[in-house]
Amino acid sequence: MITVDKETRKIEFYKKHEGDKIWHVRYVGLCGHQAVSFDKKKILFLFGDYPKNFTKEEKALFDKENPYWANFFNKD
């Protein structure tokens, strides 16, 4: 997890679908980083932060808007 500040200039926020509440994060010039933000201030990485650093509400919203990833991480 990182906090966005003036030094974090190589990122772009975008939404995958109209009506989504979660921002996905694109790192300019890098591939393979799966990250999201709920407020464009704090960035959460799927492979390092999910689900332990997500609040209960953030996890529920993430799972709703991203069923593929919810299923991926919940496989036994």
C-alpha cells in the first residue's frame, strides 16, 4: 500500500466500467501491477494488500465490482 503524493507522478487512475466506484491504477511504463484505489489517495496492491489491508467495506465493494479477482483469491 502506498499513499499518493506529489512524488507519485507515474500513475493514472481509471475506471473499468461506467458506474464503478473503484479506481484502477495504471503505472506508466510498467506492466503487471494490479492496484486499485477507493479515494485516489491510497493505493492498494492486489497481490500484497488483498484482503488484509482492505476494510470490510472496501473488500465487499471490490468483490462486487471485480468478481474475477474475488474468485481468483478465494480459490482453495
